[in-house]
Amino acid sequence: MKKLILTLASVAFCALGTAGAQAQDRELVVASSATYTPFAFENKDKQIVGFDIDIIDAVAKQQHMKLRIVNTPFTSIFASLNNGDVDLVISGVTINEKRKQSFDFSAPYFDARQLIAVPKSSTVKSLKDLDGKKVSVVSGSTADDVMSREVGKTNPNIRRFESTPLIISELASGGVDAAIGDNGVIAYRVSQNPGLKTVEDANFPKEYYGIVVRKGEKALLERINAGLGAIRANGTYNQIYKKWFNQDFKPQ
């Protein structure tokens, strides 16, 4: 009887070990909206590349994780995570208290702030100067939250679009007076449009991007944070930062 019990225990232990290994080796689906150059975008070969992609790939390499990146519109990215269609999100997502109520975030992987884009002839010098003007934002973004607080969520002067290229295109065509978005993305897009310029406002709060997982995914979050810590310590993070922003990383 003792031998039988030991044998059954051994089989059960092996089965659990195999299941754990399979769970760890499972391919993780990563959602990223590939419209946020230089964070995530499609290259000429239709591959998703960018700062965010290099970061999550480096984390995965450190943690021996298998990943599959899927291009997901930002407007549906959180629903895809909630529905279980994807396992994590890296897409320039600002960590804030509202989002933390529904999702868990990694340690910050990028220091961000909001940036205003306007025509070069504009006299706008701050967020307050946008009162009464038409402003384009990405729907559901931090900029959307900022403008909603400033002028009211239902104000018709807030023009919401699905992606940063669309809000910049609307600005360049004269459909709005300004566009607001995350600094890295806005600065890049404005650099591609000679008729536009950027305006900084010191009153914009400091922001940080985080990698997003479903509530309670503690084991996955620990692996992500361990990977982030490792690439910061070994210099990989700075190499990636310099590749995409042409400068060394300096904390805010």
C-alpha cells in the first residue's frame, strides 16, 4: 500500500511539473497598436517594430518567454485583454489610477508627458490657450482624459480619433486647431510635418508607461518586472532607448 501511495504521489508530482512547464512555455499573445511610431508601427515588410516591441522582446528573452505580437486598435486593446484574446498589452499605455482599478501594471518602462501640436503660425503657448478651440485626441487616451477635465467630456470641440496619425492628419488639414498626445509620438509625427510645431506645458503631470496584464496575473507580472529590472541593469534598456530616441535615457 505504501508503495502504491508513493507511486501515485510521484505520478501526480510529475504531472503537475509537466503542466507547470507547459504553462510557462505557452506562447503569450501581446497586443500593441501599430500606429504609434516610434513605439509600435509596421515597417515596409508589414512587421510590427518600435521601442515598445524591442522592450517586450528583451524582457521575453530574459525570462525565456515565447511571444506573438498582434496589431490591435487602441480603442479595443483593453477589451481584448479582458476577453482573454491577448495576455498582455504594451502600447504606450499611461499608468493611472482609473486604469489600475481594472488592470495590473508592470513597473514603468518609459517616462512620458503630454505634448501639444499646433500649426507653426499658432499663438498657442499652453493648454489653457486651447479653450474654445477644436482639439483632436486619440479616443480613450490620456489626452482625451486631459481635455475632458478641461472643457467637459461632451464638449464638441474635442475631436476623437482612433490613432495618432489621424489626429495629426486632422490638424495638418486644418480640421482642428491643435492635437494632444504622448510626447514621443507627437514629436515624431510633427517632425514629419514641416507646417507644424510642438508646444510644451509645464503643468502637464509626469506620466509613465506600463505593461498591462489582467487583474490577478501575479506570476506573469513578476516575470515581466524581473525582465524589466534585468534589462535596465545590464544596459539593454539604454541601448534600445538610444536606438529610437537618439539620446541616452535620463529619468524625469
